[in-house]
Amino acid sequence: MGKFRTKKKGGEGIPTSALPDIIFILLFFFMVVTKMKKQEKMVDTHIPEATQVVKKNEALQTIELYIGVPKDKGAFGDQPVIQANDRFITPNGIRQFMAEERGKLPIDKQSPSNIQVAIIADDEVDMGKINDIEKILKDIGFRKIFYKAAKNHQASL
Amino acid sequence: MKPRKKRVQEEVNSSSMADIAFLLLIFFLVSTEMPNEKGLNFTLPKKQDKNEVEVVETKINKRNVFGVIVNSNNDVLAKEEPVKIEDLRAKAIAFITNEGKDENLSDDPSKAIITLRIDRGTKYQTYIEVQDALLGAYNKIWADYLGMSEQRFLALDDKNHEHVAMKSRARKAFPFLLSKMEPNDFGNY
């Protein structure tokens, strides 16, 4: 009587011996191209688009201000606020904040000409708020502003 | 004859290596972000000194001022005429590079001042678009002056001395005279 040869079971499936190497390559890739998050964003910022965007000047020290509607609307309301280093501040609080942040920098880089303020604001924010912030920054001598924006690919150059 | 020692190959158990690598990978995925730092640079005007005598009659010819006003309806007014944001850049270029041809526009690039007033209530997006158009006008003029494409001009590196020298050469020929005014200060004009 003829026997049917049953197919051998596939058994192992994909060989996994190279898996650690693959994962390590991925890991190294991410370690190289990314950088640590400085702070947790507590506001929604959908940044505006522009055509003339340039890379941020890395030679300068950067202090970041986030402006947008809080993510947790139940606790903080639905009006745009300023986030500076994991807390919300009023426009007048910028004076103190900037003084603190400046103090954290190396002594030879504390001059306002070495510092730029990155404004990362939601595109729906009222300019009145930004104007207030800029007025205060101007008053305390920080005049270099960097408006974070995304490259607009649709608009023709 | 001594019995041959069995060679014991004590290898580190590497079966959990993949798991360890996965954990590290996930940690890096969560705690890092892609550096995507692009945007527009701008320098605010100097703070006005209160001790300075305030009434300094600056003799700026009206033709040399390109006043841009954006109101809370996101309408743009340039040289007292409503314009679309898309046309603003071309108008600004025409104004700066006029060199005295049109009697309503500037008579010299070194005197051509652009003032920008943004009213309370304007959307940030609109402001960035206007700022983008005005910066774009200067970038175009500078790129043309240096005889290069705009993309190449924008890609000039701030750390490269030659590039910085080129930029300052262009800026000398066509100085960057864009001033942002505080809304309530504008009444003087």
C-alpha cells in the first residue's frame, strides 16, 4: 500500500538569529539621528508654513517658548498660553524665566547677542499675544527671534 | 594518558539579546525626537531709550517707506492699498529695487524702509506669511545680486566664513531695513 508522504512541518519559520543585529542597527540609527526631548510639550502647536525657512543657527544658544492652547483643556482652559520649561507663565513671567534660563548658560555665552528665542507657536494664535511677548523680550534686550515654521513645498519659489 | 578535557564553550546566553535591543530601541523612540529645527530668523528693533529726545523729526520721504499693515481680519494693506499676500513679495521687490524710476517707490535701496504693523487679533499664520513674503523679497534680491538661485542662497551656511562674507556683501548693497512696529506706535506716521 502506498503511503502518502506527509509534508514535513515548516518548523522554525523565519530564522531569528540575525534579529538582534537588525534591532541594534535600528537602535544605532535612532541614537544618531535623533536627540533627547528637552521638555514635554503641554500645548498644541501646529506650526505655520513658510517658504523662506532656514535652519536654526546652532551657533547661538536657544531658549524655547511654546505658545498654544493647552492639551489638557479641562484643567487649563482653552485659551492660548505660554509654556516655558514644563510650566505655564504669563507674558510678564518671561522676564524672570529669561533671567533664570540665561543663568544656566555658560558664562561666556550669557550675552543676549549669543541667545536666540525660539517662538514655537500654533498658527491660530492671536498676534496680540506674540506682540506682547516680543515687546517684553525687546525691553530686556533679547532681540534675536526664531519663528519655528515648516517648509511649504506647495508654494512656488 | 590523561583523559582529554572536554572543551566547554560557555557562551553568554544571547537569546534575550533581541529583547534587550528592543527595549533600548523603544526607549529611544519614546524619549527622543527628530531635530527639525527650521524657521524664520528675525531681529527685533532696539528698545527706544526713554532719555532720548523723543521728537526727532526724521526726514524720511514718504516714497521711501513701504508700510505694511495687517489687521485683525487678516487683511493686508501695503502702501495704503489692499494687497493679497501672494502679491506682497513682488510689490516689495519692486519697491526696494526701484532706484528712483517710479516716483511713488523708493529712490535708493539703502533708504527703502519696510515697516510692518500687526494688529491684535491677527492670526499667527497670517503674520508668518507676511513676514515670509517680505523676507522672501530680500532673499530674492540678495540671491540675484550674488548671481545664485534662491534655494542656494537659503542654503548658505552660517558657520562657513565664505558664505557669511557673501551674505554680508549682499546685505551691504541692499540693506535689510524691515522694522516691526508696535501697534500703538504707528500713529506717529
